[in-house]
Amino acid sequence: MNTTAAHYATLYADLQRDVGVPGSETSTGIIGFGVGGPVSMVRVPGKPIYVTCELSLYPDQVPSTEGERYEFLCRIPLADSQAQSLLTALGNLSMEAELGHGHTIDVSGVSGAASLSVVTLDHHSSSRIGRATYGIYEIVAGLHEA
């Protein structure tokens, strides 16, 4: 198993027990996230459950308040394109700001996620991989627009 596959096998272990096994197809753009494209994500088949699958490997990601590089989990019932817009916006923010458990983020300006105005991050799980600890933060819907 290559190191990237081993990284995600370990990182997703708790997630798989909780929400199911993410599918083998990765949604990504022609232009990669590292150069301004959408973040890569996988979906749990048959469910509106999305998980990013590249952010924790970026050395530019600001470690969380818990000291982890991390991925995002979204169980909010969104269409694929809406989830990708939301996850991309949060992925970009993770490269600029220290985020962590309990942080509330205004996402009202994110295109494709118009039904959301605020989300909160909930620390879902941590995994020790090599000498570092990595995490998954769940995006929890906050206030909804009427």
C-alpha cells in the first residue's frame, strides 16, 4: 500500500465505523486544489456524506487548535456541487487560519451553499500516523436562512 493510501486508511478508520466506507471515486477538478481548483472529496455511497481527501497532506495547512492537520466531514444533506463548494471554501480557510473544535464560521457567502449561513466545527476523530496526529472535523449546520 502506498503512503497516501496508508495515511487515509488510518485516518478514515473511525469514520468508517461511524458513517460507512467512503466510495472509491474521488470528486476533483481538472485544476487541482493546490492551484485554485476545488478540493478533492469522496462520498459514502448512497448517502449525502462527504469527506475531503487531500487537505491533511498539504504542508501549508495551518494545524488546528488541537495541533492536527485534518480533513473535513460533511453530513449536511447537500448536492455534490454544494458540498464541494462548501468543502473547498473551508479547505481554503484551513490554509489561512487556525481552526478547531467549536469554531463557528460564516459561510453565507459561499456559492452553492445558500441554505447555510453558519457552520460549526466538531472534532470527530484523531489518528496517530507516523510521528504526527491527524484529525477529522465534522461540519455541523448552524443557523439557517428562512
